[in-house]
Amino acid sequence: MLKNITSLIVFIALLVCQQTQAQLPTSVDTIYQVIKTNSVFTASANWQTIDEMFETQLTAASNDIDSINALVEVFKKLDDVHSSITYNFKQYGHYHGMADSLREIVLPVYQYGQSQINKLATAVLNGEYMYIRLPGYQVWGNDVHQYAQDIHDSICKYAAYPIKGIVLDLRINTGGQISAMLGGLGLLLGEGKFGAAYTENGVIRYPFEIRENDFFMGDVRSADITSNCTTGYHELPIAVLIGPVTSSSGTITAIAFKNRPHTQFIGEATADGYSTGNGYYVFGENLTMNLATTYFGDRTGVVYKTVVKPDVVISGKDEFVNLSADRKINYALMWLKSIQH
């Protein structure tokens, strides 16, 4: 009798395990092969070691979460902090730790950034300098074109002002839809190519370009803009403010202005490890993956694999409500005034 009960318990346990793993809409091996084939770190990775580690982790997995965590261990081996898997509305990834002292400084800025997603802020400072605070943008589909147009129009409305320089604030930009951001900033970037996406080995996958106000990634029109103004903003000096919360598409936006004439970066380095472009993979309604697949380079071909550094370092003390009290903005205005012709 005891033997039969034990066998029944083992059978039920195996059945529960199979049912739990069956919740995954595709095999973990399939996801692993997508990572192995498409990760920006593929060329430099020791895949023999990672293969062995992954097989050991997967063999020991007793449920679907264990299987997902086996994939997270792959991200860890790659030191990839920008890729993640979302399963049943929960995100799984590998992240670097942060000292408590730094967290106290960064967290309030990050939280403010999250509260401002999709909310562009513009102003005229000292009567002749345009201030643009570009947050992260979480938009999809046709909304991408509309939000890019909204950014463009918000800049265009100052065409009648005697603007002599621009402060572009990316400090709360945690990323999102790059096409809305760069498409909206076309007036500042100017016509032509201003950067590109690269493989780990330095091969261009597709260039970034403004063509007749529209933003193109390669041959794909990613933001369709109808311009209602003619400005010379692309020739004006620009001070770009960055910091440790600037990440993902926020970092890529910063890179778009690197080595632009009459442009200076002020603040602190961007978030480490978040300078990659991510591909989005859908394996089922409850299982998706953001995977770091490209690096980005500026208009001169310089590729940024870790962080974007400022030209002038000013740490902390960010002030987003009372702009006149912000040290970085004040320095930016001083610099803009100093280079006026």
C-alpha cells in the first residue's frame, strides 16, 4: 500500500511539473538559440562554457521559472544588463548592483523620469535659449509618428523667437521608442546621416538619417513628419545634459548628438551597459524578450559600447521644477553665451 501511495505522489509531482513547464508557449532551447544567434555579444562570448552552464541549469530546472532563470544566467555570463525576458507580466534579467549612497541620488531622478514618460517639456530661458526636456517615450504603432510630430511641433513653435542656442535635457530619459525621439528632434539634427547601428565587430547594420524631415532607419521610414516651419536650429549650438538615469534609447539619442558641431555634453556619464539597441521577440502572448542586438555609433563613426561621457562633469543636484536653480542648466547657459558669434 505504501509503495502504491509513493508511486502516486511521484506521478502527481511529475504531472504538476509537466503542466507548469507546458505553460511556456515555446521551448527554452528555442529562446536560447535566438540569444546565441542575435545577441550583440555573440562574437566575443565563450559559447562552449555557456552551453555547458545552460544545459546544467536546464537539467536541474523543475518548473518554468527555473527554465527562465537558466536564460537569465546566460545574460549574466554575457554581462548583458539590457536584455530581459517578460513572462506572465513579470520581467527577468541580470542587473548590476548599486551602492546605497548612489541609489539615494539616482532613485529620485529615476522616479521623476517615470512620472514624466511621454511628457515633453519646453521653455525659453533668458529670452533667447530654448530648453527641451525629452523624457522616455513608451509608444507603439501609428502613435510613434504622432508623438514624433508632437515633439517637432513643440520645437517649431519657437521659430519666431530669437533663439541663439538650445539646452537638450536627457537626464530623465530612460528610453523607449527611439523613432519618436529622433524623428521629433530632426530640426536639431539636420538633414542627412547622423549615426548608425553596428554589430559587435563594427559592421554597419543600418544608418540613421533625416530625409526631408522624416526619420529613416536604413530604408525604413520610422517617423513621418510634416514640417510647418523653417528654422536654422541644426546650426545652433546645443548643450546636451546627461546623467546616470539616461539609458537605452535615451543614450542612443545622446549618441546622435555626439561630434555634432558646436555641441557640448554636460553632467554625468549615462547608465553603464544600456547603450545597446534591442530587438523585440514575441514567443507567445505571455512570453516576450528584449535582446541587445546592436551598438550605436555617432556621425563620425565612433561606436559607444558602455557609456556616453560628458565633456564637463557636474554631479548631482538636479532641479527639474525650478530650472533657474539647476547647476547644469546654468552652466549650459553660460557655455552657450560664451560661444555666440
